[in-house]
Amino acid sequence: MARILVTEEIADGGLERLRQAGHDVDIQVGKSGEELLTIIPGAAALIIRSATQVTAELLAVADNLMVVGRAGIGLDNVDVAAATKQGVMVVNAPQSNIVSAAEHTMALLLATARNVPQAHAALVAGRWERSRWTGVELVDKTLGVVGLGRIGKLVADRAKAFGMRIAAYDPFVSEDRAKAMGVELMPLDQLVAESDFLTVHLPKTPETLGLINRDLLLKAKPSLLVINVARGGIVHESDLADCIRDGVIAGAGLDVFSTEPMTESPLFELPSVVVTPHLGASTNEAQDKAGDTIATMVELALAGEFVPFAVNVDAAEANETLRPYLPLAERLGALFVSLNGSLPKMLEVCTEGEIAGYDTRILELAVLKGFFGAISDEPVTYVNAPQLAKDHGVEVRDVNCATAADYVNLLTVRGDEHSISGTLSGPRNDQRIVNIDNIPFDVPPADHMVVITNDDRPGVIGTVGTILGNAEVNIADMDVSRVDGSGTAVMLIAPTAAIPEATLAALRVAPGIIDIKTL
């Protein structure tokens, strides 16, 4: 059972699932940064939203922390670099609120176009100001989308239904893909100059901070309305306020701010500005999705399994072809430790066949996880495994080969003078050990395996079976291979339990036995 610290309001469905899995869900909402320093020790997981600041200082005292789960998309409040250095996985829920964020963008787009909140405020205050709040139609207007990611694409799709022309700036989207989406790509300066509405859908990075500033807005039409439901700070707020006040552009609709909570801003004094307090993900559906997703990610992380939405794992996401090979890769890494008997200077992870055509870094991480998990008392994750290799002076190298001689797919771990290979077999993807030190076998991997080198003559297999039987050791699987021209053979045995040391000692001195190695 692990202690999971929850510091912000999270939908209870996901938390209840964590409780049912046997975890201790410790809800501590509204704590200050100083208080968090005293309650984080001992927690294996930390679940947050956007308010909790996960700093290097907080991570330094989190002595048992394995994973930080952000129930949402942005990670502005998490020191990801410090977490990675400490081996703490950082996960988020990148798809939980994309529909809600896109719909809130459309809400602000319509609200700014038709001055809905201003007219509402005037009317409930007793003023019938029908002529003052005349708006503009969306049809035939140009919507400039800055960033054609998941949310930007959803906004573009919805805006088309209003008869808008869609243009966009995104250097990572090809012309062909944009054309298929019905979007015209153009440079950012041109986009700002041609747009009637400009909506921002970018992550907050050093490159995007202050991207929409006065110099850029000076190129715009005086009628431009700017919408930001992405991240605060991408739109330079004081520049925006000045440009609206000076008539450079007409107004804005903002859901996010450079500092939050934000209750005072020169933007709030401008009648053509519509603001909301970071409501982009504030729907019941988005909160439920975020809670469920982050609970799943945290549960996987605590179990040491592959986590699809880990942001600081140095590998591409495992696709449906690679994912079944992760447990095999981890098992091969663990078995190789015993096979080699010491740390190799170089650990080679070789993939052959169809899997070699993919980004196989995640398989390398799985091998390292199994390898160091077998020799370390500390938890080993996909995050800290590369650092452990570096700390132990083990160089790791990927070798990919598009063809496999005898198997559709083959995964080999090699180092020093030893190697072990495995594959998946049959419709259930059963794991098989198929080669050890260039000797072929066909045995499912097990928790306790033994490799016996012996004279290739009658009676030796019977001797081994008799000794194991007398010790009440049951053999689950076994395979025997001859070593050409050497007069020796090698048995790979998978017993149902560990072989006692006394039994291994008896095997070592038995007639015909040359060497025994336990895996």
C-alpha cells in the first residue's frame, strides 16, 4: 500500500479507484508551500492541479516520492527538471480537457464578438444599452489559430461551422496536413495582420512567453479581438492592455493570466475585455476525465509499469506493436544481471524484425529498469533508470536490425561475453527465452532459472532430474541444446521455486556436470 497525497480538488471517481486498489489516499487541500514541506515526506505519489507549486525544494524533502500526477495539461507549476534528476516521474492528463478548452474558446469568441457579459452587466444594473453593445458576426471573418495542436484543431473545426475562414501559424504542421484540415498556413506576422480574431493554443515555454506582444499587435487590424484559453504569459498582458487602450486592437477574451489567481489587472478596467478565472477545464466532464486519467497514470507508475502520459521519460510513447515487448524487455534485463555476474561496461539492446522499425528507446528503458531493479534496493523507474546506468558507468547502446533470421521479432540484451534473447509467441504473446550465449532454447522465462552445462552423454539429464526430485524441486519447463563439436550440452531449466543451495551444491559435484549458473 502506498500513500498518495492529494493537495487539490480532484474528481472522486479516480481517487476511489486508488482506494479500492489498496492505496492510502491522503487529501490535504489548501496547504501552503511551507505546510507541504512537512507533509510530503513518506508520500509515494502526489496528485495536484494548477495551484500546488512542485518546486525543487519540495522534491528534495519528498523522500519516497515516485510520481507527480497533474490532473490537467499544463505543467507550469512543476519543476520537471528537478523531478527528473531525482528520478520522480511526472505525468499529466493531456486529453482530459481538450473539448472543454475548445468549447470555452468558442464561448469567449462569441462573448467578445457580441459583448455578452458587458450587456448583461448593464442590463442587470438597470441600463438598457442596446446601441452601445453592437457586435460583429463571425461568418466570413478570419480566425487566426496560433498552434494547431489538439485544442487548436478542435477550435478550427468548430469555427468552420460558423462560416469562418481559418488561417493558422504552426511551424510543426505540414502544408499537406493543414490543407487536409481546411486550414491555410502562414507566418505569424501575416496571420496577425489578416485575422479578425486571434486565438492562442500553444504550450508555455521560454520561446512562447510574451509571443503575442505590442510589436506583433501593431501589425493587426484595429478590429482584432484576441482570445487566450491556453497559458498565461503567452500574451503579454500589459502590452495587450496598452494596445486596447490606444485603439491598436479592439479587445480581448482571456481565461488565463501570467500569475494566478489574478484579481487585479489593467485589463479588468477595459470595457472591451472579457475575462474568466481559468475556466477552460472547469466542466464536470473534464474534471471526471482528468481525475480518472491521472488515477490510472499514478496507479501504473506505482506498479512500476509503462505510463503512457509520462512527460519526463526519455522515449517515444510505446505503440501497440512495442507495448507487449516491455515486460519481456524488463525480464531480459533482470535475467542478464545473473547471467553476466557483474556490471558490463557496455549494455547493448538489440531489436530485430518488425519492432526494429520503430523508436525502440522505451524497450531500452525497460531493459534498464529490469537490470537495475535486480541489483538496487531503491525503486527503479523509466525515469531514473538512465541516470542509474550513468552513475554505474554502464554505457547503453541501441542496435536495430530490420530483419530477423529465425523470428518475426527478436530482442537481445548483450554485454561483456554474455547475451540473452527473447521473443513473443502465439496469439497470447507468450514470452520465450530463445537464446543464451548463442545457444538456442525455447523456454518461458521464470523467476528462478538455472543453466547447466554438462557432458553430452547418456544419463546426465536423468542425474539432474533425480537430484532435483529428491529435493522436491518441480521442473515447470526445460530445454536442452548441444554445443556443436564440443562434446557438451546445455540445459535451461525453469523450476517452480528457487533451488536450495544444498541442492545446487549437489548438482555441481554430480557426474557429468561442468558448470551451473542460476538466473
